[in-house]
Amino acid sequence: MKRIFTLLLVIFLSTVANAQCWQTISAGNLFTAAIKSDGTLWTWGDYQYGQLGIGAVTTDAGSPVQVGTANDWVFVTANWYTVFAIKSNGTLWAWGQNTYGKLGDGTTTNRNVPVQIGTDTNWQSVSSNINNTTAIKTDGSLWSWGGNLSGQVGDGTYTNRYTPVRIGTANDWVSVSVGNSHTLAKRSDNSIWVWGVGLYGQLGLATVNLKNVPTQIGTSTDWSQIEAGYSHSVAIKNDGTLWTWGYNANGQLGDNTTVNKNVPTQVGTDTNWQKIKAYEHNLAVKTNGTLWAWGLNGGYQLGDNTLTNRLMPFQLASVSNVTKISAGGHFSFAQDNNGNTFAFGDNSDGMLGTGDYLQRKTPTLIFQCSGLGLNNALVEEFKIYPNPTNGNFNIEIGEDLMGAKATVYNLLGQKIKEFTLKSTTTNQTLNKGVYLLEIKKEGNKTTKKLIVN
């Protein structure tokens, strides 16, 4: 891509970058989107489909550029040349490539600035990839749109959808991850469901090659996290074990082979896996904050100073106390508990945001957070739903609160129960009454009232 920049500009942007504290960083395909701690939205990297969201441009952005002037962004995800973002008022916005209508605006026209998708104000999370998009609303309903040639939308048809359509009638969906050809979703009972293409076993349904409606994988209800990668799937169970299935030519299943698997298969015996992110390679974090990587390594995205694929998870010892990770097309990000951001991998389109186009073969500190790290700014908001409830309820948290301690008190201040939040969604039951639910991590705590009728 065409690149025009001066040494003075690079020096200026690098100086500004040193003070940047990022709430969320999402690595896409050759570009990145992120939200600062002040709620502003930024992008950098490849520009060609409008995914930078800054209008008609003809050059890549090697450093962060702000998208508009709004400071009320709370969610962002960068995908296959598209970005989806949610504002604090629950509205959904999208831009970038619009193949098969995957932006959901009723057209197939690429967008180079954010456009609002519909008028609903209760969007919670989104995941997208090459052809299609799936999202969850705050009421737990599941919605999907885009290319549907192989049932990727999940609505029981093979018809492309240009605006969001509801999938089924369930209201207990809590997370979703869209791969290049299949989708994984988790319900509040910790079961996982899948649909789309399964030619390499990525559906985890043994011999099934295609599903056009959500179908449960097995009968287990102990799944904590899910990630759909490039024709493979990765998941963590509540007991901290790691499981993979699907395409394995580059070792992305982490089982020390290159043999595809068509059912979930445990990786090793460790029971302290906490977070995962998947693309053609995988990143993972253990409960002790160590960073691990495996799979395809064609652009130094594994951060081990080689271009050798890794068939098993290996530790990147140069980074510690990792709390957030993101895996993109041949590049990676990791953030520590002080909010500092490390990057590694390909940088040919400026997707690392370093102000240059030089690859980083090992984790390199690119954004140093000078005032808003986890120790100072957390605890982030958490959700309790339904509330009021008839006794059964869910606690939903962000990834930063994984491992936090939850304590339930009655209005007399008496402790009713205490437990650790091992997944982003935890189901609990209480008798009739009014309670205070406290979540505490690293010396920070936040409390909400819960009413049980």
C-alpha cells in the first residue's frame, strides 16, 4: 500500500503513543481497532476497504488515528476488513468491507465511516469474519446476518441476509465467536453450540460437514470460553483445561501433531488456562499471567523470533502479568496488568501501530500506559441478569475480572456465599431476599444490589 509520512510526524506520534492507555485492542486482518480509556475510538493499519473508519483515504495508517470525535464507545471488534462497535447507549455501528451484506445495513456497499445498524439500543457483543456476522443483545437473544451459502447465518436457510435476523427464540446466549466459515456460541448453562462449515472438523460434531442451525456439541455444560479460529476451534472448560478441534495443518490444535480433529480434544493436562484468542495462530493466558502461543508463524506472530510453526503451546517468557490478548492476521497484541501494550508479528501495513512498518519478532512494548492500569482503574462494571430474579441468575463480567472473588451479603452484612469467577458468565441461585453482590480483584471492588422474588 502507498505510505506517506515524515520523520517528524513519526516522532510526534510516537511521543503521543507513549501516553496511550487502551481499554480494548482488537487485531483484525492487516489492521487494528481500539478504544482508549477515555472512550474514544482509534484505528490503524490497512485502509483499502474503509475499515479505518476515517473517510476516503489512500494510505495505510502506521499510527493510531481517531475515528470521529465521540467518546462513548464501550465495545469494538476488528475482523476481516470490517469493524463493529457499540456505544454506551447500546447502538451498533459498522464500517469497512460489506461482502454479502455482512455489515448489516441492508446493502453490499463498503463503508468508510461508521454507519448505525438499525435503531435498536440493546446490542451487547459482536463477532464477524470473511462472510458473515453474529451478535448478542442484552436480552440474551442471538442475531446473525451476511453470507449464508453454507448455512453460516444459522437461520436454517442458505439465503444471504443483509440485515440482522434473529436466530431461534432462546434468550440465554452469553458469548459468540465467528471463524472464517463456522460459528461457536455459548449459552448461560455453559453449553456450546456451532453451525456453518465443518469440512475440517471445526464443528466438533464428528462426521458432520455442515449445519445451518445452532447445534450443541456433545452434552457438556462446563465450558468457560470459546474461540472460532481459521477453520479450527479452541475452548477452555470451567476446570481450566484446554480443548481444540478442526484444521491442524499448521499445528493450531496444539496437540503436537498436524492431524485434523473432528471432536473436542484436550491439549495436555494443565488445569490453569484462563483466556484464549484464535486466528490462524492461538494466544492464551494462564491464571498466573503467563503468555503462551502456538500454530502458524509465517509473520513472527508467535513472538519467538522465528518463522517456525509451533505444534504445542510454548511460553513467551519476556511478558508477564498478562491480562488481555488479541490475535490478528500474522500479528498479535498482549497487555499487562498495568495497561502496557506489547505487539509482535508482521507490520507491513502498519497494523502494530508503531509509527513505522517494521516487523517485531518478539513482544515489544509499543504503548506504555502512564496512568490508567488495572491496579489503579479497575474494577470495571459487571452485569447481573435477570434482576429482579426468581432465584436463578447470571453474573457476566469482562475478561479483566476473570479470577475475581465474588461475595454475596444480605442487608445485615452477613456473608451468604463466596466463590471465584472462573468464566465470563457464572450461573448462581439464591433464596428469596435482597442481597449485595461484591466483586473484588487486586484490591479493587464494586458492588451491586440483587433482588430475589
